[in-house]
Amino acid sequence: MNVKETDPEQSGNQEWMCAECGYIYDPAEGNLETNIRPGVPFDKLPEDWNCPVCDRPKNQFTKFVSQL
């Protein structure tokens, strides 16, 4: 049986990490503190969205790849 891995980047589920504090934005969870509903991909966040922990702008986030 051949199992195909899903590419989180293609499915819109790519997680992003804040370079300053390490907060991880997970599109599957959204961010209710900043009124972002679950299912919103990082590239669809408002331009003025900032990290809910340290208030850094979106451009301070990088794609997160879990080592697990």
C-alpha cells in the first residue's frame, strides 16, 4: 500500500513561526484572540495582523517545519 503525504503548504495548513518569540500560527486553529477564525491560511491574514504574543508584524514570521 502506497501512502501519499499531504503537503501542508499546498493544503493551506502551513504553520508559521514568529522569529522573535517562537509563537506558531496554525491555520487549523486560527487565533481567536485576534478574531482569526480556524481555517485562515497565513497569507490570508490581514496585512496589519501582528503576533499575538510579542506584537511583531507578519514579515517577522517564517515557515515552520516540525522536526517530529
